[in-house]
Amino acid sequence: MENSNTDEYFMKKALQEAEVAFEKGEIPVGAIIVVENRIIARSHNLTEMLNDVTAHAEMQSITAAANFLGGKYLKNCTLYVTLEPCQMCAGALYWSQISRIVFGARDEQRGYMALGTKLHPKTVVEYGVLEAEASSLMKRFFLEKRK
Amino acid sequence: MENSNTDEYFMKKALQEAEVAFEKGEIPVGAIIVVENRIIARSHNLTEMLNDVTAHAEMQSITAAANFLGGKYLKNCTLYVTLEPCQMCAGALYWSQISRIVFGARDEQRGYMALGTKLHPKTVVEYGVLEAEASSLMKRFFLEKRK
């Protein structure tokens, strides 16, 4: 297990991805996947640019990490994502058997926790890491959208 | 709404995709997406070949249909899939706001119904179309795997 300083370090990298999404007019969510303190995937939400509801940051990072590892199971991997995963992404994480998920802000309406999506029993979850930063980026995005 | 003959016609096309998956050594699930009686996407499970847990038949068809339509919402579209969608695929279908889902066989263990994944309120679901054929293909696959 990484210590909380390391979690903040990696979550900052995920937040940088979320900022790139923001600049592209995408709902600002960023994700990275780490194995043995090494970043093996980084991505941000691209649903608008790709016209594809499946192009969430997590989905892209799962595919990229599996490609890097040469296998579909994300053993010993940690996903850092700025926002709580949705049903789709949690469902994909279930199949991946990922070891650990760290997310920033809760998504009370569409997050997997409220909706009861089942993760793999091997998966450990932590949240709240840089939560304020992730929430503030989301709020800024929706405020600008309304203008 | 299409009549049941039409549903069987399109489900046969999905089953043909499942058979292609079978021949490739993939868990045999096939999917197609139809709009106004026209097939705009066809796909089969490719998780083994692509080493990617996200490469379910439904996910590929959602991406392909959105690409064909030039928009990410699958309005007036029907997905035909041989097996009940999982949490991930049901989560993606939620985001797509697809009009109708028709599936063949139930998946009592990992299907979205047992696991309580939420679909979009606009989505109508029917199942049991060519169920015996879809089940028999799955059973044959797992029997051969055990040999």
C-alpha cells in the first residue's frame, strides 16, 4: 500500500488530466493507473470529442494499462480517478480485478456507490484524496457551461 | 416497435456474431444495433483477442453505432444481444439512452438484472428471443473449454 503522500502525488497527475479535459470542453475527469509506483496509463474524459458514451477516463485507462501489461487483469494496479466511477466504469473495474481504486470526489447521483454496482472482492477502495480540488474543477465547469 | 418475427430476424444476426466469437475461442456473445430496420453496428466479444475486459460485444456496438449516427445518444435504436448485459454494458447503455434492448439468454450470476444496474428511464427491455440457441452456444463453449 502506498502512503497518503504518494496517493496525493498520483492524484495530482489525475487532476492534471482532468484539467486537460476541462480545456477541451469535456466534463473534467482524469484518471491514471499505477503499478509499482510507475504510471502505466493516463487519460481524461473524451465523450464529447469522440461522440462516445464509453470514452470515460477510467475506461481508456483500463484498456491502456491492459495493453501495457499484455494481460487483461490489472493485478497490483491502482487506479487514481478524480471523480467516483459510474456504473459502467465500476463494472469494467469489476472485470479487471484491479487491486485498488482511489478516487477524489463523490458522485452522489451517478456514482457506483449510490447505485450499488458490485466491485471485485479483491478490490480495495479509498476516496477523498484531493476531493476539494476535483469538486472545485467540476463546479467551475458546470458554472461556465451555464453562461 | 418491431414485431416478434423481426426481433427473431435480428437476433439471428446477433447469434451469427456470437458464433464468430465462438470460433475465435471467445465467450460467444454477439450484438447488433438496429435503427429503422437497418443494422448500423455488429460485433462480438473480443476480450481475449484484445486482452481487454472492456471489449464486450455491446460496448463495441455502442461505439460503432454512435460513430455511424454522428452522435452519442442511441435514440430510436434497438440493441440485440445474445446474452443479458453485464453491469459495465448496462452502465454504458444507461449513458447512451438507447430506446430498446432485446436480449436472448439470462445471465443469472453476472447479468445486470440480478446485480441491479440502473438503465435509462427511456429504455424498454425485452428478453427470451432465441434464448435456447444463445444458451446452447454458451453451454457448448464451456463444455469444450473443460476438455
